[in-house]
Amino acid sequence: METPNYKETLARADPVLQAVSDGVTVQDATGRLVYANDAAARICGFDDARAMLGASTSEILARLDVRDELGRKLDTSRLPGAEVLAGEHPPPVLVNTRENATGRRFWSIVRSKGVRDQSGRFHLVVNVWHEVTDQQRKKESARFLAEVSSRLAASLEYEETLASVADALVPELADWVVVDLFDHGKQRRIAASHVDPRKRELARMVGEIYPLKAGQPGGVLNVLQTGRPELYPVVSHELLRRGAHDDEHFELLRQFKISSVMIVPIVVEDRTVGTITIMGAESGRHYDEDDLELAMEIARRSAVAIANARAYRAAKDAARLREEFITVAGHELRTPLAALQLQLESVKSAADSGALVSSPEKFAARLDKAFANVRKLTRLIDGLLDVSRLSSGRLVLERAPMDLAALVRAVAERFAEPAQRAGCDLRVDADMPVSGRWDSARLDQVLSNLVSNAIKYGAGEPVRVRCALEDGTAVVTVEDEGIGIQKQDRERIFGRFERAVSERNYGGLGLGLWIAREIVREHGGTIKVEGRRKKKGAFFRVALPVSA
Ligand code: ADP
């Protein structure tokens, strides 16, 4: 019987098969490759069909890493072509081919059909490789993102969850992932994940030993500054050398065999707070724009997780502060109330015993004390009302022309007696008029708070209040020589309910400075506190624009 000359047949069919977008390969009865079109050659890592057909079976296999849908290595006997030759009827198989040299990956659905000769035996197998790389990558991305999201949602400790996200990317997307967060320009490497667990520590250490190199045209610091992602599909030695600090660092980086890099910014509320650096290394993979898009989505989701965690922390802190405040407020209200109760009881018993008539001056003194406690209670309650007013942004200033220096003198006069009782020498330096349009009652509140704090925390030492015009700005300073305020507390004490002393030693609601700052801000001014150079005590400075 005459064997059909399939070579001739295939040669004749070639122009038609080259026009097909699917890859087509043909094997003979021994499994040897006898035909391939260019599309098939490309999927198998060759430039064209000619190059592929010129290679031996072992050469072809050496170029490729062939895996099934689940990522398991596929040996040639499990490819559908081989199964057809073994007399089976294999279903289409999803095959992942990865070019070892470049790390490029293709996904194809491979269908194989046998061609019988005249005696009815299979003498050829035709394999059609229908490429589905795009669909498969989309599926993979969706799977990744679902995994990333579930890891991010697992806990509100975002440093932990970001480390777990880094782990999730290895080895499917990367051989090496590092996550850096930046706080006031300080870098913290919070995760370093590597396919080889032994290299993890090394990856972390490289970050610690060699802080990021500044002043480069690209790299992590650049991404941090610009907020724009960077993609290096191929990492050359040149590029590594530019990123290295010295020869030793270069050598270390070289040992990591980095083949490709993506650096994406983590942006929270318009600020880049960190970066995720995703690297291909041993696997030899090279990233492209689609990979970068996926990396950016991972960074966006990480940013949302960070923002949520921060908001949760802030809400928790606020709830804790509020609770503390309620305890302190209860205590603060109770003290003058208890005193008032005692004073009224003593007035009543004096009235009952007729002592009222015999010594009315004693009666008047007791009533004065009772009034003082009523005033204290009123002040506390006014403070509480201010909190709700200010928190809902309902502070309306009633501006009118006034002399700030005169107000300073009046407040100081009011505090002369409490200062004396505390053993404080209250000195006022406010002789020259300082005129402007301000809300006098509100500024009275600010000044009263500063002076009463200076007396309260002033340890019986002198307190100085000054008012003057400095470069067209009205300035009031209140200076004491008391317990002072630690540097780390100087901003915080202007927060609502914030205090820097224990409630056991000093009463107070932690509201005065917060209200003062709100009022001063509403006037377009500033209020801040400084330490006194090499001396004990605190120095508060209020600056108000005069032209408003
Ligand atoms: P309060 O004095 O009622 O606690 P404030 O808002 O007026 O609330 O002050 C907040 C905190 O700032 C105080 O608890 C105290 O720790 C600190 N502070 C304010 N003024 C002074 C000062 N002159 N010296 C030392 N600490 C001060």
C-alpha cells in the first residue's frame, strides 16, 4: 500500500495554516514534530516555525516549562497529542507554556485529532493551540485580587495584613516582594517576601543596611515623591549598578538575580505613604503593562485598608478620650456641687438656729463662697456647651473694635486674687493700646484660660503676661515657671479632652486649650506653646491679625 506523502500535503497546506491565528502543530506516529505554523512556534518560545522545526524534541522541551491548569508540571505523555497516539480520545486541555529564557507565559487550549492512513492507523496527529492568555491573565488577576482583599480584610492591623499580602504574591506574581512604609520621610520595611524563605531575612536586611539611595532618576524614593508607578520590564546590570550604593551592595543585588521590577505607590488621602516593590528574579519573568495594572490595583486596595485601619484607630482613640472625659467631667462637676451643698446646709442651719440675725457678715461670707461655686459650675457647663457648639462648627464671632491690651489688663485684674492665693506674682506688661476688630468675650475666654493655667500649673512661681504689637500682628504671651510641658505633649494638649497631667494631681477637663485654639483660629490667628529656654515652665503665644 502506498503511504501518502504527508510532507507534501503539509507543505501545500502551509500557506493556509499560516493564515490561521491559532497555533497548529503536527506530529508523526512516533510523536516527532513534523509541522508547526508561526503562531505555534511563538507559543513555544521560538521566533518562527522554521526555528522550531529545526530544533530537536529535547531542545524544544528544554526551552519550555509546561504546566496544566493547576500549575502542575505536564510531561509530554500527558499532552493530548501523545494520548491520541496511545489510542485515546482526550478532551481539550488548558496548557500553560512558559519560555524559560524570558519568563514569558502563554495559555492555550490544546485540541488534538489523529489522522489515519489508508490502513486505518493513526499516522499523524494535528494539535490546535488556541491561545487564551488574555482571558487567563484576567482570571488570574481576579483571583489574586480576591485573595488580596480577603487578606486585607482579615485584620485591622495593617502592617500585618500588608505582610500577608506580600506573601500572597509569591511565587505566582513575583519571586520577591517588599513593602516599605514612610513616616515623616523615615523608611520602614514592613514586609519582605521571597520564594526562598532563607532569602527573606536577607531581603529585609538589604533594606535595613542600605537605606534607599536618594537623588536617582527612578526607584522607590522617586515613586514616593512623584506618586507615579515605575515599571522596569528588564533589569540590566547597568540599572542595578545605578541603584547600588557600592560594589558590595551591587554584588548583593546581583545575587538576587532580579530580572524585572515594578514599584507602585500606596496613596492614602492624596499622600504617598508607602510603596510595594514587586520583583521577578529566579523565575526570569518580565513584567508588562498588564502586570503593572494589577500591581496598582493591589496597592489601591492596600491603601483603602490602611485608611480604614487608621480611621478605626482614630475612632477608638476618640471613644476612649470621650469616656475618660465623661469620668473627669463628672468628677469636676461634683466637687463644686458638693461644696455648694455644704455651704447651703450651713446657711440653713444658721438660719434655723437664729445665728443669721446675730452675725449677718458671716452669712454674707458663706453666700459669697456659694456664689463662687455657682460661678465655677457655670464655667464648667459653659465649657461643655462650647464643646458641642464648636464640634458642630457653630462658633460665630461677634467682632467689634476693641483694645486687646485693655482686655489683658482686665483679665489679669480678675485673676489677681486667685494668683495671690496660689502664691504667684502676676506681672502684666500691656501698657500700649493694641487695637483691632475682635470678639472681646471670646478672647476673654482665651486669655482667662491661659492665665488660670499658668497659675494652676505655675507652682507658685511668677507669671508674666505681655501684650504688644509685633510687625503688625497683635501678640499676647503668657509665661510661667511651673511644671512645664514635655516636648512631645506640646501639640497634643490643644486637642479636645487632651491633658498632659494626671487627673489625680490636677483637676481639669482638657478643654480650655482646645476651645482657645478654635477661637483664635476663627479670628485667623495662631496659638502655640514653647518651652522656656533652659528654664522651667511654659510659654504660650497668641498671635492675631489686626486688619480683619
Ligand atoms: P485643663 O487644664 O482643664 O486640663 P487645658 O486644655 O486648659 O485643660 O490644658 C490641657 C493640658 O495642658 C493640661 O491638662 C496640662 O497638662 C497642660 N497645660 C496647660 N497649660 C499649662 C501650663 N501653663 N503649664 C503646664 N501644663 C499646662
